[in-house]
Amino acid sequence: MLSRRQFMGTAAASALFGLPKNLAAGNGAYSPIDAQVRNIQLAPPNYAQTEIWGYDGKMPGTEIRLSQGQRVQRTLQNNLPQATSIHWHGIRSDNAMDGVAGLTQDAVPTGGNFDYDFAVPDAGTYWYHAHNRSAEQVARGLYGALIVEENDAPDVDRDEVLVLDDWLLNPETAQIDPDFTSRHTRSHAGRRGNFVATNGRYQLSLPVVQSERLRLRLINAANARIFVLQLAGLEGWIVALDGMPLPAPHPVSEDLVLAPGQRIDLFVDVIAEVGETAHLVRVDDNEGLSQVAFPVAARGTQVRRGPPMPLPPNPDQNVTNLEGAMRARLNMGGGAMGSLDAAIFQGDRKSFQELVEANQFWAFNGIIGMTETPLLEADLGQTVRLEILNDTVFPHAMHLHGMHFREVQKDGTLGPLRDTLLTYGGETREIAFMANNPGDWLFHCHMLSHADSGMMTWLKVNA
Ligand code: C2O
Ligand code: CU
């Protein structure tokens, strides 16, 4: 395995010499990401090993870390028993590299490969994951962190990537529950696990030093679980959401809510005493549990810093011309206990009972799943306002590919840039974005069982 320094060295070298274009067009041009089946010790040591699907056989997959403006150049090698593809979640990059099987590329068959090559315009915390049969492939472990470093490194002592997930394991065998399409999971809150882990580790523990400042990069890779988190023995600030820096660090005073697909970057100062343990706390049914433990091993040599400076802004963060925007609406309906009594599925109107039999439960504007024509078609540079009504009794985490949006808040002001919006049942929300990235972009619920059973549409930005 390459160390981070060696990896940076390789990336710098290829940026320096460049790669001839004809090489990029061929297959297998870049260093591989090998999607493969592997047994790992996921559950605690008294359990059997678990068969996962992982990038390079690792959980999480090999971290990809590079500097803002560089290119990701990697060849996916598919050694899985299923066709697959990789989506680079949150990267505002080339549509042809977005990795959506069936929309931007064909799924890569078993034994095949695909060259991904794109620039990363924004610094921040992103992730990559399978985007074919995602409800199964992500639940089996096909994801990893994609970290884009600021060219001006922030003032922190350490940088820790924390990928949160819950696994649905058979408690006897420690194997992943292979029913990825169950009616109940699809029609209710999605696939929820019974084994919660961080970076594939049960009760992750990271020794720290008093007064040091850590950057924690939280990534929710779960199929459906909304993580509710708190800090104990740590004083923290939110510095970025979904990769994008906040204009001013926001002190952590309330619960942190991290929906599937979302990221939060925190700066935290260790304020617990030597001998104590600080925690990232997960709130589960009103109970506080340790998600990550930070035992304070020693008193640091340094004094605590003052409040942090904001991260440097990424390019093109403004959403302007709200008045002249094109407007569209998305009504989300369906699911258990919902009011959907019929919807269009594969071109035909079906009663809810027929949809249940087809194992399809969710509709956008009365239509289940992908359509021939996009939800909306915008011209390059146009501002788009999209009103979203969650007319269901479940929360949904709506993810837009290719562009970040801002929420148009109730008072008319714009919220932070995000790529995934958590909506609760009964809410109406509105997002606005600049259609500044040409191509066909998916817009779907990141509760992946919901996406698989109807909650998936797309929009088009003309070149
Ligand atoms: Cu993170 Cu379309 O997905
Ligand atoms: Cu959903």
C-alpha cells in the first residue's frame, strides 16, 4: 500500500508529465481501483469474518487524497460477480465521468474496466461509491473517501476521516443480510443495519493529546440511517457541509444531523482532561453511545488555539438571479402509510396494490423511477429553483449530482451550499442552483432502497 506521501508524489508526478490523450482513451491506463470480494474482520473479534465487497478489498476503500485542481485518474477493475460503476459523490466535474450506470456510462461488466479521469475543482470532503444496484453494492461495502486538500492547509494538528455506516449482519454468522430488495425495507425507512461502525471498525478509538485541534471529516455511507451526533469532551465548529466551506465556522451547540450521502467537516479541540476519554456521541433512541472514542493520552505542549478561521472558499459559490430563475416542482409521494393510490410505472398507470406487487413504492410527480424526458431542462448558466414537497411520512435525503445547491429558506435568504438535502415527512422545501455544469444529472433519494423503488429522476443542463 502506498503511504500518503508516496501517493501525493505519484499524483504530482503525473500532473507534471501529463498523460498522452490516446493513453487516456484506452482501457487500464491508470493505477487501479480493484473492486473485489474479500473477507474482513468487521464484527468484534469473537465473531466470524464477514464477506464484503470493497475497493482494493478494503473497508472503507483506499482513500483518494489529492490537492484542489488536480485530476483523479484511476482505472476501475471489476472483479465482482456483478456489473458496477463508480460515482464521485459531490464532485462538480465532467458528466461523462459521473459514473451513473444507465445514464452517463454503461455498467462495467465482471472482468471489465473503466478509466475515470476528471479534475477536482473544489477542496473538501467527498466520497466515491458504486452506482449500479447501489442499494446492494453500497451495503456490501463499495465506498471510500475522496479528500481534496486546500492549497492553503488549515491550522489543525490532525486530519481524521470518519466514514460512518451501519451494516445489516446475521447475528449468528456475521454475514451481510443478502435480501437487498425486501418489501418492508423499500416501503418504510430503508435498509437499517444492526451493527454500526466507523471506518469499518467497531468502536473506533483514536488516542489524542489535550488541547490539540483535529479536523474530523464525517461521511455518512449508510444505506438509510440518519446519524444524530454530539460532542463530549470536545469543543467544535462546523467548517464545511457536503465539502463546501461555510463563510464562518459555526460553533457546535446542537445535535449534528448527518443524512445518508452527507458530509460534515468539523474542527474540534480536545478539552477533556488527561486520563479521560472524549467522544463523538451517537444519539440512538434518546441514548448516547460512543461512535468514536478519543482517549486523552497526554497533556500537549501547546495551548489551545483561538476560534478557527474559515476554510478558503471554493470557486463559483454564488447562486444569483433568483427572480429570473426557471421554476420547477417535485412532489414526492408513496411509501407505507402514505396517500399515493396510483402512479405511472413503466408507462402504465398502476394502482398502489399493483405497485406493491411490483415492489415499487415511491413516485416523483406521480411517476415511479427514471423517465425518458428529464424533470427539467435548463440552459447553461440559468438559475433553477426547485420546490420539493415531501408528501410521505418518511424522511428522504435528496442528492443532486454535478452541482451544489442552496436552500431558499423560509425568510428568503439562501442557506449553505449542499449536495444532499434532508427533508422530513410533510415538509415543503425549496432549493436553488446555477445550472453551470452541462450534462444529464441524477437527482434521487440517498436512502438507496427508496432510489431503487422509485425515487430517482434526472435533469438536463444544455451545453
Ligand atoms: Cu452518492 Cu447518486 O449518489
Ligand atoms: Cu427516500
